[in-house]
Amino acid sequence: MSNKTFHIGGIHPDKHKITTNKPIEDAGLPEIAYIPVKQHIGSPAKILVSKGDKVKVGTLLADADGIVSADVHSSVSGEVLKVEEIEGEFGYLEQMITVKVEGDEWEESIDRSPDIIKEIKLSPEEIIAKIREAGIVGMGGAGYPTPIKTTIPEGKKVEYLIINGIECEPYLTADDRLMVEKAEQIIVGAKILNKVLGIQNAIIAVDENKPNAIEALRKITRSYVGVNVQVMQTKYPQGAEKQLIEAVTGREVPSGKLPVDVGCIVQNVGTVNAIYEAVQKNKPLFERVVTVSGDATENPSNFMVRVGTPASYLINKVHGNPAEIGKIIFGGPMMGTSAVNINAPITKLSSGILLFKDDHSFKPEETACIRCGKCVDACPVGLRPFAIASQVRDGDYHEMKQLHVLDCIECGSCAYICPARIPLLDYCKLGKYELKKSK
């Protein structure tokens, strides 16, 4: 058993990794794809197509508009039906490009052969350009444009490249299966990033509850210099960037600082696989692995899904019975969001869809705080969630700031552990929102 972990807080929720041994299946093609032009932090991409245009898989639909933005490519071939605002997963209107699927014709520039290309011919500058052209963003949930993250600010030096294979959210196994089935592609992707960063120190951090992924990666890393596997102790939220850096290197990222300030860069395994495909195969990011699981599914599965596929299409594939579904969550149960629109499309950031029966989605009644301190013990940032909740109720912005609510990583550990069932995470989110709004 590994003892490598972060040192402040953390919890051990039941994992429910019921799809760990389910190979990735091709989800197939929907009849209509709804492709959002904002699947990343920053500005929406500038739309390049119009109604009636014909597109192929990999066609550039929208160009990055500004430094913090990302290109968007078609995940299907067919005809653009419309370009307009459509309701997304949170219930808000989002600008989307609607494509009627007609076959599956790919851009000829994409290498679709199964051969793994090991030799890295491009220069660091050419690699970053490829990553930018492929529209790659952080696929662990944040959605930060990867070209920016791989461009090191002047005066900074990177010593560690950490590949995040923790996937600590219960139920989700998309990254787990990706590491099992595409181990060598991920390792070559790590080598590509090593070249960009000018180092030979990539560490693939994997939770100890993923033995098949550990075995697959270790077998391949024997043939590659500069990439190693580090097994981590199982604890939530170890997949969070700052907690993972501490667990792997012992270095603490100070409040208000970035990983690069302590010599580290963290990339999700899905992002690294996408980097391999972009640089070695000229393939844009237009599909990803999504776990569809929960007790209201007959056949929980891992799917390779084209961006723009409606969530309802995947729900039907696992035989989710609407009469039995009490709640649908996009993402994991700890940090995911309740679905407002089940026809919302899969994006570059979609990791899972969870379907739960009523008895697992019931929200117990909140009772009075008993000052037990369990939320303080569980917080991986060292905050006092019960005190933050009190100040949020009182609307005391100054005190909220003094309690460092802006440092909250919204992992949900406090709410999970609270015996009074106080929605502490909701209070922390509201406090952050109010503080940012008041600036």
C-alpha cells in the first residue's frame, strides 16, 4: 500500500467503480450534433461556418478568439443546420453549431491508422502550435487552454511534469480505462510535453485502486526514459491540482499562486492522450471517453463519445429507465452538477453521466450545526467551512474574505462529512460568487 498523499484533510467516500473492467466502447453517431463554441475557460471561439455549409470530422468550425480561448472542430460530417443559442447542461443559452450527421467522412489530414508513432520530430514551438490548432484544453474539468499552460512564463522553471491519473471521483472510470487501453499513447504524450518543457521528469500519478492501469503503464515505461509511474494512496480529493503536487513532490502551492511557481505543471491523462493524437496523428480534440453509470442503469459503460452528442443519446444506450431515475448528474457525485437539460451535448470537459434512483438522490433534512469540527478536519485547504457558512448567511463579505473562502476548491468534502447535512459546499460557492461580484 502506498503512503504517498497530501497531508491536510481529505475523505474516503465509497468508490463505486463498477465500470473499471468495462472496455471503452464506440458510442456511435447521433442523428444531430450540437457543438458549443465555448468548451473552455475564456472567450468563446469565433464561428467560421454558416447554415448550409458541409463539414467533415475534424473541420475547423470556430477559431480561438483571443489568448484565453480554444479552437472548436466538427466531431461529425454532414450539413450545418443552424448556428444559434441552445440550452446547455446548466439550463443557460449557449452559442452552438448544429450539424445534421451524414455519414462519417474525416478530414484527409488526420492519420487514422492504429500504428503508434514514437518518434517526436517537431520542435517545441511546433508542438505548441499543433496543440493550439487541435483545440486542446484541460480535460480534467477545468478546461484551461493547454497551449497557455505549456508556455512557461519568463523567469519560471519547470522541474516536474505530473500526469494526473488519479480520477478520485466515485463512479468515474474514464481515465482509468484510457490508461489501460492507451498506455503507450499517454507515455509518448508525456515525452512530447517533456520536450516542450525541456525536462526529462514526467511522473504519471495513479491511484492505488487502479491496478490494471498501473500494470499497463509500468510495462510500457520500462522502454521510455524520463517517464515514470508513481502509485498514490487512495484519498479524495487527491486529483485536485494543488493536492496532487503536494502528494507527489512535497511542495505546497501558496494561496494565490500557480503550480509553475513551485516548478510543476499538471496535465490530465486525457489531455496528454489528446496531445499525442494532435502532434503525432494531426487529430483535433473532438471526442473523449465518458463514463455512464449509477444504480439506475442496466448496463453501465465507458464510451468514446463525439463532442456534441446529446446526453440523452448515451442515457438510452445504457438503458436508463426514466421511471426509475431520481437524479441525473453530469460529472462525478462530489463535484458534478444536477442535469437541467438531459439533451445537453457532451463537451471536451464531460467526464461522466450518472443516473441514480430516488433512494440514492434523496436529500436529507438539514439540522443545526453541532460544532463537531468534522468539516474542518476534512477540508484539504485548511478552511473552516462551518464558519464560512455562517458568514454567508449573515452577508458579511469582509469576514468571508478573512476566512479565505476564495481558496475553496469546491471538492465537497465538507458537505459529505457533515453529520448535520448542512450544504456547506453550496455556502462556500455562494460566498465566492458574492465576493467576486462585489469587486
